[in-house]
Amino acid sequence: MKIFNTRLSTPSDVQKAQLAEQHQADDYLLLDFDTRQHSRFRAITVSGEAVGVDLPRTGVLKGDDVLINESGELMQVIAKPQAVTKVTADNDFLLMKGAYHLGNRHVPLMFDHSFDQGNASYALYFENDHVLAQMLENLGLHIESTSVPFEPETGAYQTGQGHAHGHAHSHAHSHSDPHSHQESHSHGHSHSHHDALVGRSNDG
């Protein structure tokens, strides 16, 4: 089994061409946020090949991250769409208030900034939690269930890992970028290493 143990910061043109070929052959990893929080795990590529990931603990894997092994083989990570809660509001102040209450509970949050006919539209996304959803509804925010690639905002103290915020990428599987605190939120996501086999990444 191939083991990928290094995150490649800037692929060369040759490597980008190789990744494009691999993408056409479904030779990449489609991973949800919980899996991407781990630095050591086994997973299955979209084409069905089992691979291992064994990285230094240098932060959450993000969509479009590229891994390389000792033989120079590449593996791209794509953020997998997953069930999340979308939060919108009638005005920016109310949405900011909702973000404060979620942030105060160390909830990983993804921010979205889109434009509809020239008008700015903002939204928050978090992993489904009915208690938090009820709290936000009580504050007057709008809640809906959806499925998107979840990439929460990275803490400002974490440098050198960012992609641009607040816009969607199109990449055979579209995925938005943003990224958040993953360390100490209280919804039971383990941050320890694990060796469990991640299910086939193109399911669901």
C-alpha cells in the first residue's frame, strides 16, 4: 500500500499535469472534514485503491492539498460534500451575532460570501447539531440543511495553510474553501491518530 507522508506546498507544472491525469482516472481522495482532521489514517481513492496517509501534525488537510510519498508519487485531497447546517440572516449584524455565539462554543465554522445580481450574500455553515440550530433560530436566524464540502475557517494564529476565503471552486467536485478552530470544540470529534479504514470515498 502506498503511504503518503509529506504535504506538497507548490506543485510544479509537471506535477500539476500529473494530478490532472490522475483526476481523470479517479485517482484521488475524496474525504470529509472529520477524516481530514487526522494526520494518520488509511483511505480508499475514488478509483478504489487503498492508500495510507502518515503526516506530521501540521493542521487539517484541505481541499486541493497535494500529498507526495518517498517515491515521488502524488495524491490530491478533495473535500467531500457532507451534511451541514446553513445559517443566513435578514441582516449582517444578526449573522455576526450568530457567528459570535457559535464561535464562543468553539464550533468549526465555514463562511460563504457570494453575490446574487450584484448584492452581497453571506452565510455560515457548521456540522449538524440540533441544539445549536435551535439556539440560532431563537436568535432570529434562518436555518436549513444542505450538503457541501465543509472547510471551516482556520484560526488566525495558524499561518501558512490558507487558501482564499469565501468563494467556491469548481473542480469536478465543487468545494468551498474557508477553515476554522478544530482543536477544542465540544461535539465529539476525535483528534487522535487512527488506523481505521475510511470507507470508499465516492460513496454518498
